[in-house]
Amino acid sequence: MHVDYKLQMIMEAIWNYPEMNPAQKFVVYTLLTAGSEEEREELTSLYLDYIQRKMDAAANKFWKEQNLDNAKMEELMYGHLRSSKK
């Protein structure tokens, strides 16, 4: 794979940037080395699908841990959550 000098310098700068973790560096590196706009769009779509699956899993875990159901959600959305004064 031929990588031009500017791109190589950018990739080295990203790889040596201490505030980014390896996963973040990998995502940026992958997008930088995509051969075309179509490839970048495909990679972006794959990444967004991955993030959506992670968010769905976290929401499902929270739902289960909190024993939530539709009735409880209705109560939370429309009920009065303040305790009454005694």
C-alpha cells in the first residue's frame, strides 16, 4: 500500500498523541487510510452500527437491572415523583 508523505506524517502524529487510546487511534487511522469517499462512508456506517449495538446492549442491561417495564415507564413519564409533604 502506497502512503504519501503527508498522510504518513499525520498518521505518526496521531499514533504518538498521548490523549488518544489505542481504539481511538485505530478508528482515525482506518478512516485516514480508506481509499475513497465510498470506503470512508462504508467504514463510518460500520462504526455507527457498532456504536448502536453497544448503546442498545447498555440500555437493555439498565432496563433489566432496574426491573423496568412499560407500566413503570408510564409512571416515570407521567407520575409525580416528588414525595408528599408530611
